[in-house]
Amino acid sequence: MFYLFKTRLIISFLCYKVKFYFPVQPNGQTMSASGKQNSPWQQEATFKSCDACFVIIEKDGIVREANPGLGQLLGYPAEELAGKKFSDLLVKPSSANPLITEVSLKYFFENPAFVYSTQLACRDGGGVKVRLLLRHSSETGSMLVIIVPDENLSPDLIKAAEPDDSFLENVFSTVGDGVYVTDEQGCIVKANPALAAMLGYSQSELIGKNSMDFIEQEKTDASVLPKLMRQLLSRGVVENYEALWRKKDGTPVQVELKVTLLKNRSGAMIGAVSAVRDITLRKLSEEALRESEQRFRVLANSAPDAIIYLDSRGKIIFWNLGAQKMYGYTYKEMLGKTPESIMPHDFFGRHQSYFMQPAADDFSDLTVESFGLHQNGMRFPVEISLSSGRAGSALFYCAIVRDITERKKNEKALRDSEERFRELAQSLPEGIIAVDSLGTIVFWNQGAQNLFGYTKEETLGKPSTLLIPQRYHQTETEGLNQLRQSGISNFQGRTGQSFARRSDGAEFAVEISAGPWQTRQGLYYVAIIRDITERLKAEQALRDSEQRFKELADALPQTVFELDLDGKLTFVNRTALDTFGHTQADIDKGMHALHMIVPEQRVTVRENIEKVLAGQSLGGQEYLALRKDGTTFPCIIHANPIIADGRPQGLRGLLIDITLRKELEEELNKSKRLASISTLAGGVAQDFNTILSIILGNINLAQHQVAPEDRISEHLAAAERATLRAKDLTDQLIAFAKGGTALKTAVSVEKLLREAADTALKGSNVTCRFSCPPDLQLVELDMAQMRQVFINLLINADHAMPEGGSIEISAENTTVGPGDNLPLPNGAYVKITISDQSIGILNEHLQQLFDPYFTSRQRGSGIGLATTYTIIKNHGGLITVESEFGRGTTFHIFLPAGIA
């Protein structure tokens, strides 16, 4: 590019000195002598009569017209030159200027003006040295070539050939690099568009500026500028000067300048012309190249292998740290040396041909094994990867050397290992076979012979399908194809079960562990085969046993569970899920056994689990179990450790719901208390009844001896009434003590309830609502005793609601089963429910409610509910109570239904 710029500068100078005969006006037209405008190149009189040589060339390089002066110069009539290729007029081969060719004509048409020296061919075979001055026509696109013989280029002709200013402006404006002209003070008097575009100014803004205004002062060595000025004044030119300039917007730009001194005809300096080239990209490329070379050196020096570069003569030109560590020589010691000193003598000649022949063809990826020679004389095995390349026309070689001492040791160890493998494989009882990628058997041990019944001679070289049933042949073939496609990286070993076939055709179950086997000969697949017929039978027996255990556990009415060492449930039976309200999903999530016990007992449970795991026998432990819904129930847990391989692996236990037992125990205790109290009450009642009989008799005698109008008669009557009430109380105590003799008949419970309500609530402000189905079953009972039961309950309800209220009475047919947890025989019952709207009964009083002489009311005797309990029990029934303080009390009575 810089050569092109210098060429353009010379052309501009010559064109400025040589005047064309057809000066071009600013609008591209030529001016005739009369002042009229003519078409370019078409002033016939001037063109044909001029002694100078002219020729007009079209864009395709064909001569359109030549004037007589050129014909006379070359010995041709001017008419014969028209239609020829201009390149044919040149001396062949062109020794004057190789740029004047058909190819370069296109380049000439793209540029405004050129001057070249060359030789034209004469008709007589000779040649004439000429200078070519090229001018374009912007209107026709053709080119005018002015041909001036060297001997005719006189000063007068040059002076007469000065072009007008429009031509010089055309040349100046089309130069690709920045060009500016300065006066003797260094101020810019003219600048071309390229410079303005380079620096971000307009051309008018550049006029008057000093080139020093563009220099980045802080990053420029001030001592350099005076030296350059002295060089310019002494030599008239400064070339290839690099500087850092600033654009108008402050952006830095790296430039390269050529400054030429301008002088007038008397030799005085009148200014300078400067050519400026933007070399920012070039500098960035050079910096990138330096960084790349630095990265290469860092990378090469960090590589563990030796990296060595040699020139075409086999001399070392690069030597990294890996090479220094490997061979013991430094970079300085090996630079310019041949590799002879790092190779044993008997190997150097063998490898010399690779890089000692300057004319060798390029090669790459040549890898050989050899031996290296350390500075201390020690030989060691190496692997050398050789490649070659060219830097321009220069050939170089690269050798990457790897120390393979360890690899050689490993290869020997591998060979020894393969041998040991063969010996070991022959001694193992399992069948061990190896197949190649095509499925051909290549190894067969004694275990395989014992397993399949084939000898080694009968199997080697045979397909592996020989050993499997016919129905698995396709699967075996597809599996081998898949292994060949996926490669060893996707097949790191697997174990599976299948069926094999013995030499006699019998099939048997096998477990196959297969994996890749990489050898020097290639990749093989090794299979270890075991006969698992007995194991499968044992596993099936275990599964059957586990299934029986699960079925048995699910059939049990108690909760069966297993825990691991962390206390997490690993198994529960169906009863456990039903009892606690959990799902199998809850158990599978790793539910802890402690979550099934109330929080206040969990510390005790954890301690007892540790004791059982330690081997201590605790027997049944009683706890309060916690259901999923938050309700509780009493239970007993029996647990033992699960032992495997002599060590505890967890706990297995049984959880028994003892709610019914607790209720039965409570009933038994209550019966015992009632029996004890009733015995005492019966005796006291009998004695008290005797005393009351005497008192009542004496009152009757006294009444007969006193006149009715006597005031004492009134007192006797009051005493009689009190005695009779006392007698009623003693009769209740006797009935409570004896339990009463039930005279049972089939009775409608609804009718009896209504009669009792009429009696108990007569005159009360309490209402009563009944709910009984029409198909309510009859019940065999003692009407008098059961009427007393209902009356007692209704009177208690009435007394509990002094402000009035409502009593709900209902009866229904029901069935009691095992899941009801009631202390009753299974069967049909009539359930009677009596609910009031009283304030209710305190929790601490509920357990004592049916005890004799217990009452929470001032008006009560405490014998009514005890008698009620005894009568219902003697009828084979059950009475229960539930109450929430502030929300009323409900009694439930169960009486056996039907007629015996």
C-alpha cells in the first residue's frame, strides 16, 4: 500500500508538470479555442495535427483511436492501430514495467491519473522508450494515454504541459491515504477527504491547524521530534515515522507518516506534503501476535511434555521447560544445536531422516517410540510426535516428546496382570468366558467347562449363542451390536439374570456379571457366570415365607410392626393401619414409631427400645397409643430384637389394644364395689326396716288412742309419712343389695319410656321429645324395675335443669360387634339415649357416677344411679354416660333385644 501511495505521489508530480492538450473543465468538458465546449478527446484538429502521440483506450483495453503522431512513432498508419489491444503494443515480455498488462488496465481505469515508463513495440521489430501519461474521461469512461518519448521530454514541453487546477484537485482528492500540505510554519493549507475522514474533521476545519495539534503529547517522546525535523531538512524526506494522534472526538489513532519537503525553484523551503496512514488495526494485530506468542510460550512451558522446534537444517530453535526437566539441558545450552545430544547414538541415525533433510516434504502426526538420553547419561523410553509446517517459505519441525517410562512399566504390569488373570480365572469355580466384539468365544476356563459341559476345544471360536436357549439368540445379537456402537465408555459392567443351555440341552438359571476387557489386541467382553438354580429356589421360598407372614400378620386383630435401628417403621400389618388411621404411604415415607405414642411417654419408649436392642427382656409394656386423628387408647407392646448375622437389625413387635380389657376391669371393680356395698347396705336396710316397722306400729297404736281432732293426731300423721318415706328408702337399699328379682316380660320400650316420663316430669317445667322407629324391637325386662330406672334418670335430668329445658329421648335397633369395643356379648340390642340440656357433669365425677351414695346434688341420696346400674346389669345390658361441662349429659342404655 505504501508503494502504491509513493507511485501516486510521483504521478501527481509528473501530471502537474506535463500539460495535456485537452484540458478538462470542472464539468468534465473540454474547451475549444473559441471558448465552446467539445466532447472529451474529440478535438479533431488538435488531436490529428499535434506532433505528440495520443491514443484513446476503451475499458476493455482496445485502442479506439490513435493520432498520426503515434503512428509515425511506431511505423504504423494511425488507422491500423485502431482495434488492437493496447497490451499488444508493448514489448514482449515487458522488461520496462510489468504493471502495464491487460490485468492492470482495469486498475488504471479505477484511478484518476498515472505516469509510467515502458517500451512500445515498433513495426520494424525495434522498441522505443516512452513515458505514458494516463487521463480518464468521467463522461465516456474511456482513457486518454499521452505517449512521450524519453528523448522528446524537453523542459519546454514539460512547461507547456502543465495541467489546470481541476486535474490536480482530482488527483489529490482520490488518494486513499490521508494527504495534507503545510506551509513553512507547519500550518495546513490543504487536506484531502481521506485525512478529514480519518481524524473526524471536515476539510475546512483542518485548514490552519498545525500537525502538532493531533499528536498525543503525553505519550510522545519529545526528543524524537527535533531529530525528525533535522532529518527532513537534511534529506528532504522522513519516512515510516509512527505516531499516536487523537481524533476530533478524542479517540486515539495510530498513524504512520511520510513527510516530503517542498521547495521553490530557487531551492527555498516553502512547506511540506505529508502522507498519513491509519495503522491502528495493524498495531492491534501486531500486539495480538505478540500476546499470542507470549501465550504460546506460557502454554508450552507449562506442558509436562518436552516441546522442541527445529529449523529446516535440524537446528533447535525452541526448547520449553518440559524439555529442560526431561533432558537436563537449558534453553541456552540447546539453542542452535542438533538433537544428537539428547538421543542415544544408535537411535539418532534412525530419526535423523525425519528432520535433517531441508527439502523434505511436509508431514504431520508421525508418532514413533524411541529412547531419550539425559544429560547425566541415563537412557529412558520416549514417545515422539513429529509434525512440520512452513513459516513463509521456511520449513520447520515440531517434536513433542513424552517420557513413557511409567507407561512401559504399566504395560509390563498389565501383561503380568493378564497372565495372573488367566491363572486365577482357571482356578475359579465360576464359569468365566470372554467374547470379542462379534460374539465369538475367545476364552473358556475350567469353571465354564464344569458348568456347561463343553471343553475348551469345543467352544473357542464358536459364537456365544451356543450357550443360550434359542429364544434368546436375537437379544444376544442385538446386545452385542449395541455394545459395539456405544463403546466402552457406556459399558462399565452390569449384572443380570438369564437362562443358559448345557451341552445336553438342559436349561438352567444363571447370574451373569459382564464387563469390558481392554487388551493390546482389542476390546473384549468378559462374563462371569454362576448357576443360581438353588439360590432362586431359596429366594422363592423366602418370598413365600414372607408372603405367609404378611398374610398371617394382616389376619391378626393386633397390630404387628417392625422397626429399623433408627426407630422408623419398616412394616405394619393391616390392623395397624385401621387402628391408627394411617395409610401405607405414611409408613413408606419413614414414619417413626414414637409418633404412635403420646408425647409424655416417648422418652420411656425410646429407653425401652434401647434396652430391647441391647438384649434385655422387658415383657409387655403398657403405654397410651396415639391415633392419627389425635385420639388415644391404652395398649400393651411386646417386642423382640431382629437378629441378622449375630447383630440386632431392628425390632419386631405386637401392639394390643386393651381398651376393652380396661373397661371390663373397671366394670369388674365396680361390680366388686357394688357387691361389697350392697351387702353392707342390705344388712343395714334390713335392720333399719325392722326398726321402722316397730316405729310405724307404735305410731299406728298411738293414732288409735288419740281423737282425730286432737292436735297430736296431726304430728302422728307427719311422723307416719316420714316413716313411710324412710321405708321406701330402705326398700331401695334392699333392692340394690339383692339386685332385685326380675320378673321379665316382653315389653315395648317406647311405651315404658313414655309412662316413666309422665310420672317423673308431672308438674315440671321441663319438656320431653321422643324419637323411636316403628319397627323398634321388644325387650324382655321387669317392667317395675325398668320403669324405676327410667324414672330415676328422668328425675335426675329434671333436677339438673331447675330453670327448665328439654329432654331428648330416643331408641333404636342396633347390633354390637367386635369392633364396637363394648363389654357386651355380640348380638342385637335396643339402644336407648336420654340427653338433657343441663350444665353437665365434671370430668372427675363421671367415673364415680354409678357408685352408691355418690351425688353431686344436695337433693340426691346417691342411691338412684347405683340402683339403675345394678338393674340394667341384671338385665344383661349396659349403661354409659358422656357429658361435657356446660353442654349437657347423655345416658346410653343397651338392652338385649328380642324374645327368648
